[in-house]
Amino acid sequence: MKLNLKIWRQKNAKQAGRFETYQVDANEHMSFLEMLDVLNEGLTSKQQEPVAFEHDCREGICGTCSLVINGQPHGPQSGTTTCQLHMRHFHEGETIVIEPYRAKAFPVIKDLVVDRSSFDRIIQAGGYISVDTGAAPDGNDILIGKEVAAMSFDAAACIGCGACVAACPNASAMLFVSAKVSHLALLPQGQPESKRRAMNMVHQMDEEGFGMCSNVTACEAECPKGISVENIARLNREYIGASFTSAK
Amino acid sequence: MELNGKIPPGDIAEKWTKYKSSMPLVSPDNKRRLDVIVVGSGLAGASAAASLGELGYNVKCFTFHDSPRRAHSIAAQGGINAAKNYKNDGDSVYRLFYDTIKGGDYRAREANVHRLAEVSVDIIDQCVAQGVPFAREYGGTLDNRSFGGTQVQRTFYARGQTGQQLLIGAYQSLSRQISLGRVQMFNRHEMLDVVLVEGKARGIITRNLVTGKIERHAAHAVVLGTGGYGNVFYLSTNAMMCNVTAAWRAVRRGALMANPCYTQIHPTCIPQYGDYQSKLTLMSESLRNDGRVWAPRKKEDAEAIRQGRKKGADIPEADRYYYLEERYPAFGNLVPRDIASRAAKVVCDEGLGIVPTGLGVYLDFADAIQKYGKSKANTMNLENPSAQQIWDLGKAVVEEKYGNLFEMYEKITGEDPYRNPMKIYPAVHYTMGGLWVDYNLETNIPGLFATGECNFSDHGANRLGASALMQGLADGYFVLPYTIGTFLSKEIRTPKFSTDLPEFAEAEKAVRDRLHGFMTTNGKQSAESFHRRLGKIMWEYCGMARTAEGLAKARRMIQDLKAEFYADLYVPGSADEFNPELEKATRVADFIELGELMCLDALKRSESCGGHFREEFQEDGEALRDDEHFMYVAAWGWQDTSQEPELHKEPLIYENIKVASRSYK
């Protein structure tokens, strides 16, 4: 299948970017990133600079790949990362627009590559349980019901890709933050520091320049891992509760 | 060179405990004065960096990813083994130790493996405390399932995303140490050389992947937790950026590479489908708990399926060849990976493959859906449930267990694996070989340690499923934080190292010259295209079946490829910017040298064992070991690649396990 690609090219964070148009000959069994590999191999063979994009596991789990494809983070197929998206979802002659995530807290590094280290700093602000190696009781001393473990897992399945931020008109990181707060707050091990965690992570999120949540819920619709906005409700409850009762 | 494994004396069950209580310690005050570099932030790197930070060392941790959470450990699916015996099915530390040695085809060190089995139980506790949401029973206790090569249920899991959850646990602990200022994190930094001062590892040279800046970092000791080298085959289940460069740079500075030919080919991956393909996708071994592996018994059926005239479901039960169940009744579908892979190759070589390339067999869940559906209907007191009701109930159970894997399969192939059996074929997955280390996880270069897949120590010639996560975390949480003290306790009077030392200048210059060389070759071919060609050579001659003739030929082909690489490489852009093509070039250059060494190692090991299958050495299609001549670790030195690699042998001594021919029948 012949495709037209309109791809965002930007030398680095300081220079302005622009769209460039390319033609590529793809095949319906290819993954979207394999289609970009073919484009890049062609550009390299003509001694032109390939399009920089991020990717690693190509199994939808590492969270490295990103891209806004025809206006949607990770493209048109729901519950799917860009690396798992296959060309059978596109048609002959289609024009595909490929952009980087656009958010103040995710500055462009080059072309389609953005800096998402703000997410790391939010986790560093409190997205953990404070336990040193060696200080753990037996795993079965902490009983956790099957359903609770499953709910915690559902929140912990977040891959930190940033699609929620790219989807949000306010570039809010509430879904990401709430997934981590929920993962840990749902477990008994996470209880002792749950208030501090919610307060500190929300504070860091604001510091990083992410926007406020206005309940658009585009984040949930675009999340490749199906993280629910119920987590945002839980974060709000944790945060408000902490604001009233925390000593801080 | 005399290879000293430094195995402590005494009874195997007490070695580690006694050694731990008698090893030299570093006081808290002295720890604060000692710097440690950890390269890699996967399970083995992040757990080590976090634990060393907690102990009070000054840690610098490096990853080439944009975040430590992206490391490839995240993709591990099925689970992590531990000898907890929560199932009351007769498991014990000894049994896990025994299974691992046997699974490795008697080519691993007894003392290391026993220690691994001992600390396995602590890993689960630690991960639970960190908030890892392992699967639970209704009563709230931890759930287990089975993996290959064992007859007990000792695998802990978090759906099909166990690696992700364990890595996030380690990442969170690491993040906590970063926030406390105990660990300084360097994202998007790739290690391109290790720096030796007076023979000891004292630092590294890195490239900042965003700016291209070459940096020097000094420390009292260096830990490599940089993963395996399966990507030497180009197509593997490894992530695209997995590479051997950190380990290989250490080899070029004098570290030894042990058993490089031991490669794990995983039996259940989605088959190859096109020349443009960039990677292969694993379908977790846990699926073999419920999935039955088969191929048609008749060649004409297989051919009809390949041509699309028949489907798997059209083949009557009597014409299905459940070859694992028939050939290995004691373990059935849960034989170890090397055996399941080889069996798949044998049936496909006989013309029974079911995909157009001929290289594929079925992994079928129809029986599991029936079994679970009937059980569920029974639990729900349904009288005379319809076939559809049973199917729906059974499907729901299978979905709960493996939902994300089935979804992944559907996305890639466009086929519904609940209704049609999965199509699978073996693919490169893991490398048992790696940097040679002693009992302290220290390489032959003093002060240079290696943890996780990056070292060779625990899996012999074949790794059992759910043991990679166990080893990575054992090394990082519970072994290295102790054993690094044996080296650092002698360094408490050593002042901090300056990066102005001539050794740093020399290493930096070597890195700059190398990158400059790649940038200015100005040939015609991309690093990617060389990588694909290398992968084809490796898969054909050093893959699932190897021969002396093929390996010798492959070595010559790789030498030619290397010459062509240095004459005709083209790297676009410049070295002082974000340049993924330059990164690839440095990695492919190292893969080429490693590939040659793998072929040599495979050639010199004139026996079959575990994942290393030499066609000349077999008995009834099973690997035929030669214990008399090859019961040793082959540790290769190759500092100067203009010379022949140098082989050092560490004999393997079995005092606790009777070495026998491996049988799963």
C-alpha cells in the first residue's frame, strides 16, 4: 500500500519545527513502526537524515513509543500502543499525519522525540513505598483479597507513556499520577504514607507545568492500557482527605 | 590465567550463610566515602543501585533509556520462581537448586545456584512489601502456577506482566533513593568504555545521547547490569535497543566472556512473517500450563493448512500429533525451553509446519476452555449447560489468566486465539552466557562486577522459565550489596578518583576516535542493514542446530562482514546531537565481534548441551553431552581482536548433585 506521510521535523528544542511530506510503500502486515523503519532505511540510503522517533520493546509494555497519529496519541486503535498498531488499520493512498506529543512539560528533543523525565520526578516525589531491602515480612503475612489485588494491578498497569497528557486539552497528568496513587493506596502496604504520597506527587505535578484536570476524560479514551478515570476520583479523595488531615 | 571462582568452603546449604557472616564489612561512615557506578536500570541494575543507596554508598546509575522504568526487564511476562512451598507440593530450596542445575544441563556452578534458590524466598517478600500486586487467591494469599522443567508450582506472577510489576517495584525503590540524594541518575547516557586505573575498574566513559557530549565518571567500583546479547541475531524477543556494548567494552579491556554460545531459543513466539520484520514477540511460557502444543500427524494436512485449504480446527483429534505429550509424558507440554524448541524444529523439518514458511506449530487452548468451562458450570450449579455456555465460561477463565497475551497475539496477527489455536515457533529470547564472574559476582577485572543476564553464572546451558527475574533480583537485592563489600572494604583509604587521570583521558580519546571513525567512513550501507545480515548468519549457523562446518563458515562470513562494515558504513547526522543511527553503529560493531566469538565458542564445544545443539552430537534426537571433555566454563579473553581469542577453562565440580543424562520422559 502506498501512503503519504506528513511528519513533524524539528532539529532540536531550540529551533522551530515544520511538517515534511514523504511517500512510503508499506504492507498491511507491518507494524506502524516497521513502516517508519522502511521510511528511514529509504532516507538513509539516499543519505538523508532519518526521522527520529522513540521505541524499544515493540510489545506495548515499555512505554517508550509515543506519537500522535492523525490527531490521536498512539493512533486510531483503542487500547493499543503505536508499536502494536498494524498497517491493516490504514488504507491505500491514505495521508497519515504524525506529530510528537505536545505539552509544555514534554519538550521536544528532536522530530518526534520528547522529554518525559517530568514523570520520573513525579514518582521520585512520592510514588513508592518506603521499604529498604531486607526489611520485609513474609509475603503471605500481608493478606490482600483477590479483587483488591486485581484493582491495584489495573492501576499499576500504567506504562508511563504520556498518552494521557497528549490527549488532554489541558495537558494534565492526572491520569498518570492517579494511577500510581491508586496502585499503592489500594494496598495495605501503601497505607502508612498514603497522605504524604498524594500531597507530594500532586505538588510535583504542578511544579512540572502540567495543566489542571477539567474532567474531559480524553485521557481514559486514549490510554493504551485502559487506565480508568475512577483513579482520578480516588486521587481527588486521597488528596482532599490529606489536605484536611495531613500535618503538613 | 587461573580462574578462581572463590567458592566458599563448607556444606552447600551453609556456604552462603557462613560466608555472609564472615565477610569483611564497610562501616556506615566509610560507605559514605565510597562511590559506586551502576550501569543499567533493569531488574539487576535498579535493584542493585537502590540497595547500595540504602546502604549508604554514593551511587551513580546510568541508563541509555529516557527513564529507568523502560529497561527490557519490563517485558518479562510469565513469572518469578521462589522456593516458598506455599502450595504444599514438596518444593524446597534443594529442589529449586536441583531443577535449575538439571535444567541447565549440568553446566552451571553448584554454589551460585544454591545461593540463588536460598534468596529466592526473600525476593517475593521484598517485592510484596514494595507493593508489587502479585496474583492472589480469594483468601488473600499469594497464588502460584507452573513453569517448564519443574513438577511443582513455584511461580509467582502478576497476570502476564510480572516483569513490568517487578521492575516498577525496583524503579520505585530507585526513585526513592534518587529523591533522598543517595543515587544520582543519568538517563539517556550510554556507557562506551570502562576505565581501569592500576588494573582496577575505576570509572566509565559515557555519551549523552541528547547532546552527544562525551563524559567521564569516576568511582571506586563499577557494576554492570546491562542485560543479554540476544539481539546479535537481529530478530529476537529482546527490545530493539538491547545490546552487548557495555559488556563487550569490558571484554575489550580484559574481562572474560563466558560460554557465549549458550543461547536460549524460546519455543513459543509468534512466527516470522516478512523481511521488514523488526522483532519477534514472545508468548509466555505460562501458556503451556493450559495450552497444548501440536502439529498435524499427516503431511497432506499440514500442506492443506499452509495453503489455506484447511484450518487447525478441521483436523480430527486422531490426526493431531501432540508431540511433547507423546515424547515426554512425565513433563508433557512443560518440558524445558530448549527441548520444546528443538522438538518444534524437528516436526517442522519433517514437513508438518502449519504456516506458509513451514516454520510454525499450534498452541491450542480448546481443551482448556472446555475444562474450565465445565468446572465453572459445576461451581455455579448450572444444570445441563449448553456448549455455548461452557465455552463462554471457559473463555472467561482463560481470559482472566492470560488475557493480555491473547490480546497481544490478536493485535499482531489479526486472528482470534480463543477460536483458532495460536501459531507459534521458537525464537531467540535470552542468553545464558555473559561476563565471567566469581562467587562475588566480580569479573576477572578487580572492582568490575556484573549482575543479572549480563553475567553467566546461574543458568548453565539452558535457563528455566521464570528464573531470569529471580536471578536479576537475587543479584541486585541480596547478593551484590553484600559481596561488593569484599572489594570495597579494602578501598576505605582510597580517596575519590579524579577524572583528570591519564587513564580517563586515554579512554575518552579511544571513544572519540571510534565515533569519529563511524561518522567519517562515508560508505553506503546503514548500520541496520549490517545488523540484519549478521543476524541471518547467526540464525542459520549458530541458531537452533549447529555443525562444525557451518560454524567455521559463519566465522569467516562474519570476518568478511566486519571488514565491509568498517569500509562501507554510512551514519547520517553528526556525533554531537541526538543520533540513533550512530548509537546503532556502535552497537552493531560490537555485535559483529561478539558474533564471531559465539561461533568460535560453539565450534570448540564439541558436544551438545542445553541450548547448544551440535548436530554431530545427539542420541535419539536429544542433546548428547560429553562430560569427560567439556564439563567446564569456557571463558574467553579477547582484548586484542587482531589476535585469536584466548580460552580459559574453569572446571565445573559437582559435589551435591549426581550428574546424569537429562530426562524429562
